[in-house]
Amino acid sequence: MQVDSPEKLRVVALAGHNDTGKTTVASALLFTAGSAPRLARIEDKNTVTDFDPEEQERGISIGLGTCSLGWKGTAVHLLDCPGYGIFFTETKTGLRIADAALVCINAVAGVEVNTEKVCEYAAEIALPMAFVLTKMDRERADFERAVGSLQSAFGRQALPIHLPIGAEKEFRGYVDLLTGAAWEYEASGKARSRALPPELAESVETWKTQLVEAVAESDEALMERFFEEGSLTADELAAGLRGAVRERKLFPIAIAAPASNAGSSALLDLIVDLMPSPADARRSVRRVDGAEIPLPADPAGPLLAVAFKTLNDPFTGRLTLVRVFSGTLTNDALVWNQRAEEAEKAHGLLHVQGKQGTATPRLVAGEIGGIPKLKLTRSGDSLTTKERPLRSDWIEIPEPAMSFAIEPKTKGDEEKIGDALGRLIEEDPSLRAGRDPQTGEFLLSGTGQLHVEITVSRLKRRSNVEVILHPPKVPYRETILRAADGHGRHKKQSGGRGQFADCRIRVEPLTRGEEFEFVDEIFGGAIPHNYRPAVEKGIQEARAKGYLAGCPMVDFRVRLLDGQYHEVDSSELAFKIAGSLAFKDAMEKASPTLLEPIMKVEIQTGEEFMGDIMSDLSHRRGRPQGMDSRNGAQIIHAMVPLAEMLNYAPALRSMTQGRSSFHMEYSHYEEVPRLVADKIIAASRKHREEEQES
């Protein structure tokens, strides 16, 4: 649907916990609005927004999906956000792009962990919200209990605008509290007017009173009107509710059973009548000098479009999804990429429906669309004009929580892996890939094990590259605990010119994190100046290979004290060998030990799981650093060795039924306990012996 006015647009993110019916809601809305020929189902693998083969095979949303429809002369763009916590970066993207969120709540389960995360982020960016209780026709669906869980989390700001007629399998309609009308669903999902059931009269009156009072309290003029008249008209109630939603003072609660298409037309009315348009949204952007300025959604204003997702299709190529926040983007226009500081041509503009697109001559302020084959643009980039460059802030991409070492099943696929992963990372910036400089392994990192497994499956499906996953090696290091002297002498005579070099060094511990220092303390010409760097080079190469377990030696100083040379037989190579021999000699006396990376871990959980988590942390050699609460959740802070955190994501999920999350980041290195270190050293020696034998 082509529009020219932001007032005739709505951009809404469908978000919430997994298995709350977000994709089914999108399918039902598309069908009801006539934008889809049939009611698509996840089981049939034909939904518009879950078009990726991995999504269809697993029955879950993995990436952000987009679609659009027309309703009551208004174009509605829907952003179908994943519900799993490991894909929350995609959800944050959808919330950041949208003007409002429709948060789906399973009427059986009520508020769940990712519901809370969605609402926390929406509050952070001041995004208006409404709720919809889905699966109202399921066994154990309970309207009162679900509303109670919402009000427990959000207070009286969350208020129903619909009351159900019937429950569970007998759910057959709703009462609209804004108008007082009752509606009953036909088998097709269409609603027809019916008389208000007498048994609901008292409940309708109670909830209607609460709604009117809450709307009146949200606006001074309405409050005066309420005191004067004792109530509000239907028009005043609707207008007041829309203003309260826009200001995040109220969060209306609707009901639906999207699998049978019940409630879809009411949801579309809610979106069009109560949710803000782009013209209502209050956004600010930054100029080149960093100053923050307001930016209204004006089709005649300065151009600003934000790229929020990249799709790479093996057959159709690269498609960049953008939201135009200001101005009008026309076909074949030159746009200025503010990050890359280069221009690109926006050729072949599309209105996007899932992975399909239809050509359009322009995208006006507020619209979502696609631009094929942009070469420089990636997620988060601001597309503007060189004459009036603007930049929109973007979401923070979290550090990966889990890494795996990968190797190709087929020799010669190393280059193919790099290229294929590069395309996947364009689509999903929360992925990381690269070679560990210490262990030499090629690591694939993501937000969880499932995230990495899906990436590996996509590698095979899209690029015909199969890889083997291994747990990554922990980047242990070695250091010394005491000062010691070392002597290295390299002497070799083979008939002609010989090799001779002699050096004496002293090694001393440094403060943790100071890596390495080389100090030349030779006075006179015991070793000529041109040979001394060779001694350091030999020590550097030796420390990179380690002494105990093949790990780099760090946090020590080497003092070059004395040495001898021969005018004919000495060379840089000889002194490099002598330096490495002196290093090994000093290590035998300097009490070398292993160091391991310690991670700063933050675990967010409920009170009921605290005991199990604390017990598990102690088994992982973790040290609790304190606890606090945040938005009703308990936050545990701890220091834990990385070696003990490699399998933590699935363990935490199992311990807490998926209701907890964690974040970790590198803190520092610490000495490994002796018993643990002995096992690591023994395993390293055995591995080296096996390599030598093979």
C-alpha cells in the first residue's frame, strides 16, 4: 500500500517470549487485512515472516521478519521479533525501528522472562506498548491470572480494553470496554455483534470504571471533564487512551486466539486507532558535530534512513532493509553512508513482504522498504545526504556468550568458510568469527550453543560448507613467581666457520598485565650492540612457546647482564639460539606457573533459583562478588574461570527452565590452582608427544 503521509502509517513490533504466537499473530493480521490469501501456519512452514529454512525446520523465529498490510486506509508495517533470549539483538533491532510494540503474552503462562526483557528495553527507549493475550482458546488459558501477572509487573498502567466471552475451548468472543459492544466469532474468525452476556455485566462495569479512571488520570483536561460529568464519552475515552499510550502512561491489554484468527480485526483496530503514527513519534538524531536535534517524520524534511537488517540470498543476492525516518527516498537516488563516508545508489527500491519485494518509486518518512545490492551499507548505518548529513544512534551489539572452534570437514574449504561466514555476519552482527592469535584455532562465537549450531547449519545449506565443532581451547598463559638467573651458551664447530654466542640474563616477575620487558644492562662490549636484539628475539620466540604447557609466558622482565662473543664465529642466529637457551635455563629456577583467564559474570535470575545457581558456581571455582536486584530480578555478580564457563549456557538453561540469563566479560588472569594446573600440563605434554609420534 503506497502512502504519502506519515499520519497514515503505523510501524509496530510484535515482541515477547518465545511460543507466545507472534508469528501466528502476524499471519492472522495479514489474512484478515486481505494481504495474504490464506491463514498461514507455522506447522505448514508457509508463514510470511519465518521464511528462512532454519526457521521453518525448527518452528521458531530466528531473525527479524517484516511484512505490511492495509487497514482502514492506513498502511501497517509489522516487525516480527524472535522470542528466544539468544536472538534478543534482533528483537532490540525491531523495537528500535518501530514506533510502538505489541507485546504478545501467552494467556496460559502469563508474563515470562523475555516479556520482561522486551518491556525493559521498550522503557529504556521510551517506546509505547500494548499487550495482547494470545492462545485464549487453549486449555488452562486464564484471563484473570494473565492480567494479574501483567499488573504485578507493570501496575495499574496495564489495563484490559477487551473482556473475554467464554474461556479455553469455549472462548467465543469479547466485550469492547471502549464502546461497550459485544462481539462473537464465527468459524472463519470474523466477529459479529451480539448482546452482552448478563453474567458479564458486573465484570464489564468494574473493568470499564477502572479504565475510565486511569485514562482520566493521564490527562488534566480529561480529569476535569471526569469530575464535572462523572464519566467520559466513548470518543473522549478513545482519544484519551491514545494519548496515554503515546506517552507510555497506559498499556492496553487486548485478547486473541490467532491460530483460529479470532481477535485479528480487533487487534488491527487497536494498532490503527490507539498506536502512534510516525508523525506522533518523538525521535532525535545527531549532526556531524555530535549535537542532538529533534527530527520529525516529514516527507519534505532532510533525508535520514537507517539500515536495520541485511538479507543474503544465494539466488537474488544482497537486500538491505531500511526505515526512512525523515525525508523521501526516491528510486535511483544517491545516498550518503555516514559511517563509510561514501555515496551509494538506492536502485530498485522495494516494499518488502517477508523475503519477497515489489517495486516502488519512493519510500516516504515512516516507511520500511528494501534496497538491493548496496555494497558498503550494513546494519545500523545512517543513509542521508552529503549536504545535510545526519546520524541516528544504534543498538549495542552484545559480546558473544559462547565460542566454538571450527574446522572444515573437507580440506581446502578454509577460504570458503571465511567468505560464507562473512555473509552470515552481515545478516547477524551478534556473530563473531576469527582466528585466536594464541591458540591458532578458528573460533565461531555467538550468544548461545543453539545460535552457533544454526550458523553451522546455514553454512552447509547456503554455501555447501560443512564444519566440525569443538569446544575452544582456553587461552592459558604462563608466568614466573620468583627471580632467577639464566645462562645460554651456543657453540658449534663443523670444520669451517663455527657458531658461538654466550649470554647471561636475569628474569624477574612483573605485575599482572605488564606482559614483557627487556632491559639491556651490558656495559662495555661483552656483546656487540648489533647482536643484543637477537638475544631478545630468541627470548621472545621461546616465551611464545612457553615452558610448562606450550602457553605464552607473560608478566616478566629480562635483564641482559653479560655475555661473550667471537669476532669470526658469532652471528645474530647464534645469539638468538643462546637467548632461547638462557630463557629455558632461567625458567627451571624461576618457579613457573600457569595463569587462566577469569571472567566477570553477571547472572540475572529469580529468587527461587538463587540456591541452585550459587551451589553450581562454587563447583565451578566461582567467587561471588555480591548480589543486587534490578526490576524485580536478582543479579548475582561473580568471578569465574573461563575454563569452567564453556558449558554454562545450557547448564543455566536447564537449572532455571530458561528463566535466567547471564553475561560475561574478561576481567583478568589469575594463577591456576596446583591440582588443576598439573592436569593441564600433563594433558599438554601428552598431546605434544602424540603429535611428535604422528
